[in-house]
Amino acid sequence: MKLPRTASVIINTYNRAAYLPNTVRSLAAQTYPDLELIIVNGPSSDNTKDVLREFEKTGLNFTSLDCASRNLSESRNIGISAANGDVIFFIDDDAVAHPSWVERIMRGYSQQNIGAVGGFTIDHTGITYQCKYTVCDRKGNARFYNTLSPESLLQAGDGFMFPSLLGTNCSFRADVIDKVNGFDEVFAYMLDETDVCAKIFDLGYRAITLPDALVFHKYAPSHTRNTERIPTALLAPARSRVYFTFKHAHKKYLDTAAIFEEIGQYRKDIEFANRWYLDHKKISPDHYLKLYEDLNLGIDEGIALGMDRTNFTTRSNHLSNWKPARYAINPIIKATKREDNTNKLRIYFVSQGYPPSDTSGIARWTYECAQGLVALGHEIHVLTRTAANVSHVDYLDGVWIHYLDDKFDDDQIWVAPVSVPDGIARRATAVYKELVRADAVWGVDVVSAPIWDVEGLMAQEYFPKPVVLSLHTTYALTLPFKPHWKQDAEYRAKHVFKVIDAEKWMLENASVILGNSNEIVSAIDDSYGTQLKNDSRLSIVLHGVNVPNSIIPAKKIAAHNGAIKILFVGRLEERKGPDILLQSLLHIKSNNIVINAKFVGKLPEPNSELGKLCFDLKDQINLEKRNVNVDFVGFVADETLADYYQDADIFVAPSRFESFGLILIEAMSFGLPVIAGDIGGMREIITHGTDGYLFNVESPLELAAKIDALVSDVELIKKIGNAARMTYETKFTREKMAQELEVFFSRTVAEANK
């Protein structure tokens, strides 16, 4: 038998527009090159067609077909009719594939007499298994095994039991699926792939399951089940079950009386389950009645179809003209895939926060790094904190997100190389343990962990792959701006100073260090007594952000009879300097110009020292400065934040310290002139007088003068704003950052592998 070379992956979708993009992106990131994609859209009533059009815009190459019926087997056959691959794969529209899924499945066909190959399926947690090995009987009952291969189990059997595959993780030789006439369209839902496996088994072919061919199945709600996985419809499943029993067990294994006895037991089992749902208030009486009616109607239809054995040999009209592997495949155009997979890196970023729930500096930087490197064809994982009480893994926008729970027993905490608080050690241990687990599932080439909260402490000490220490604001640099830290001597001794000691240990012992600016390196050297500036372990890659050109309109600066809009973005905390901007607004001299100042970011506690100061200054400004209006907006989502950037005329960042100043390049990307403190990484971003202004952070009067100069000259606002946009485009795009990071990580991995 000729070894298969090309692959066709079919996604059969119905009302899964929210899930489909992730499925498709996981296929576009496959390591196997000879792969075509076919998407068959059922009678979807959501925006699936819009999603398919978006796929086309990205350069993705796929075949799009329609299925007029809500019939999974019919949809599968329509996909098969367009397939040109030697092997035909199926994956559900609420699942994502491991990057090597197709490649590993194809290896399975090198064995003798293989007709079907599947893999292990991981459930919605992204960690635990939904299914490993499956064995079915001729009545449609499935048995699941974790360690025992079905082939060894069934060697001495009479054929009543046979190996089967899960529908979301299965593949079939095209010539074999042709021999069994494809999918029987009586199976509108459930047992469709089991029927094919039975037919393949009966022809003498083997079906095998490979442990490393992984699919991650979200098991999303559908037209047959709700979010709690309780059935909402039973007509199709009941019909399929009864029909399957007749088709595969009648005469050869069970006589008619035994068949009906089996149907009776099936009815009792389902009715018992439905009654349990009702008694435990999982479903309403109307829901229960609907399931009761569906069950009985489905059983009746299954009996009628099963007794009419001519159905068993009917060939699908959708396959009548199909011949397998007639043409060369048209591979997916992988805009996010490298042509040379030997250069594809598996990069892991550690960050407690991650958008959209957290848009702080490290979280935002991590997101931009992840998206930029995915676009270059690398496999990116992010290890972040979970908002739930359990660890889980998701695949979102082309990135594997590992949400980690660090609530485990104290005796599971690894011994840190330097004394740290228990909470810090617990978090660092969770990161290390997940890296070990992930290395076995995906593989790890390199890890990047931030110095903040020393999250990579255990990994740096124990993990055998290269761990990069990324420099950001540290505890020592933050201490002067944390009133609670300064006031609480016990907390300083037991937490802050211990973390600072751990930071110093990491700085001294890291094999590779990544800085985001020369200023942060100098500040760390001054605070920790290190000498990183001339250290061969250090590389500098400036931050970058992505703002599509399509959302940058021509700036509409307010006329003097209108209002000039000033924007502040960031948490209203001492380090970010909101009080400095507020004080400067009291000294504004442009009394004939209306100024609207909006502060966007998490507000301080009203009773805190800074909170009282900020709210008092706000009230004072609104009372004394008739032409100045101050609005504390609070935290907003990214989409809304973009609106504030676009609506603003001037951006002010009065931070007392920034290791880099990501908000500056965000503002510059929107064509805003920026005024920032002459301190930290911000002075590496702004060219004073060209694309913005720097001021002495200790002088609100100097800031007021800079604001006055801009608000009184609309043409100057435009000039500086245009220069700011140009600076962004030439120095601070996501693409530029990702390209430099690619070089950095590739060099790091190469040196580690010498």
C-alpha cells in the first residue's frame, strides 16, 4: 500500500463563529506542509459567513462549502467531495489542534494496513483528557481506556468489539473512506464516525490511536446541548443509536428480540438521566417534556430505518462523483507560518497579567510580543494567573494561554535558591511546574520571565532550557512610590526586602538578560550595585505596539473656540504622577482656551493620601479654572481606550519613573504630541522638541508651560503629532520589536544548544 503524503483537513461548522477562528489558526500553524483546509458551513444563523470572509482577507487559502441541512454526516460528505488529500482529517469547530497534530497522524500511516488514525483528545481545561483509547461495540456503546491499546484488547475477539476514534480527532485514508461509501447520512448527529470505524474494521483495516496526536476540545454549547452539557435535543442521537444497533448488530450478533431488549434498556437509561436532571432542577418541566418526546420519536425513526436494511448500502449523493486524491492539494497560505519549520521557536512568556483582563505594562508588552512573534510563525505560550480556582489552557488569537492556579499545599513548593515570601515562592513554583508539564506536551525552546515578583525564580534555578530575565520596573525602583511599603516596616522586612534580594540573585545568576531601554539598565545598576551595562548577557530590544493604519484618521484638532483635549492614561498612583498633572493644570495661563483633561485608569482609594490629594485638586481646578475641566474616567477596556486616544489632542505622561513608557508609544501611534517626565525610559522615546517634550517631573510649573505652548498653537500640535506618528512607525511598531526579538531568541536558543 502506497504511503500517503498529502492531507485534507475538514471543519464542519454550525453557529460557532466565536470558536471557529481559533480552530482555523491552529491549523494554519501546523508543522505539516502538504495540507489543505476545507470548511463546510451548515445553515448557520450567526456571523459565520462574516468570519469566513475575514479569513479570506488574511490570505488564508481554503475551500468554503455550504451544507443546507443540519446534518453532520452530510456536511462531512460534502467536505470529502472537495478533498484532494491522501488522508482526510476531521476536527470539530470548537477544538484546536496541537501544532504537530497532522504531522504525527501522518506518521501513523507508515504502519501496515492502516485505514484510520486518531489521537488523544484533551478536554475544555486544556490539561486533563477527554478521551484516550476508545473501543465500541456493535450496539453503539463506547468504552474508554487510558493505558490499554484497543488492538491488543481485541486480538482474540469475534468482531463484536472494535477500535474507534473520536469525531473531533480522527483521520481516514481517502481510498479507504471511498470503499466504505463515506458517512451514512442517517447519522445526522452522533455515532457517525463510529459507523465509519466499524465499516473500516469489517474490511480488515486497522484503526489506531496515537498518544501524541493531540486535539484540545472546548466542548462548546450547541443545538443539542447547553453550557452544562445537558441535552437540549435527543431526536438525532436517539435515532442514531437505534439505527446503529440494527445496522451493526442485527442478525450477526443479536436477533430481533435482543435488539428490542437493547432498545428498551437504552430508553430506560436516557429516561432515568432526564428524570435526574428534572428532579435536581437542572432542566424545566417543558425541557423534560421536549426530551421525552424527542427520545421516543428518535427511537421510532431509528427502528423504521433499521428494519429497512436497504438503507445500509445506500451511497451518499454527495460522494457520487468523488474519486480520492485526484489532484494536488492547494496548501493553506500560512501568513503566520514560517516556510522553514526548523527555525520555528517554541517561546514561553511568563506574565501574571494578560489582556484583556489586565492591560498594565508587563501584560501589554507580553501581548504585543506574543502577537508579533506568532505573525512571524513562532509557537507562543503565555503563563499567566487564572481568575478561576483551577489551572487551565486556552488557545486564543494564535497563542496558547496557560492560566495557572498557585493554590496548592505548602509541601509542594520548591525550595528557592534565595529566601522569598511564601506567596512569591508558590507562584514561581507554579510557573516551573507548568513549564515541565508543557515541555512534555508541546516542547519548550526558551522562556522569558519578568523580574517583577521574580516569577521565573524557580525556572531560572531548575528548568533545563534557557530562561531569559526580562527587565522592567523592580521592587527597589518602585519602593519610593509605594506609601504602604514605606509605612509598613514589617511588610518591608518580610516581603519587599526579600523580593529585592531575590531580584538581585536573579540579576547576578541569569544566563540571559533582556532590557527594554538603556535607562532601566542604568537604574538597576544604580539600585542593585550590578554592572549590566557592559555585561555580555544583556541585550536591548525596545518595546513596540500595534495600531492598524486603518484606525488612524487625519487628526481633527479643536478650533480655539472649541476645546483642547488632554489625555492621561495609567493607574492613578504616585509613580504615574497624576497629582503632578493636576497641579500643573492649576497654573495653566491659556485662559481663553477651553481644556478638557481626562484621566483614564484605575482610580486611587478616595481615603488614601494620594486619593484625597487627587480628588481635592480635581475639585479645586473645576472651581478655580473656569476654562479647565477634569474628568476621572476610571479603568476602561482596550476598545474604549482606543476611542480616548483618537479623541485626544495632547498626551501627558507625568510619571515619576518608567522603565520604558509603553503608554508613550501608544499615544504616538495615534499621532498625539506627548509631554513626559525627563526620567527613565521615556527620555529614550522622545526627541525633545521634535515629537514631544520632556519636563522636570518635580516642576508642575514647567509642565504647565509646555501645555500652554501646545494648546495655544494648533499648528504646533499637528506638527509635533505628525512627528510622533513618524517616530512610532520607524522605531516602535510591533513588527520591528518582533523581528528583533526573533533574532534575540534564536541566538539564545542556538547558544544554549551548543
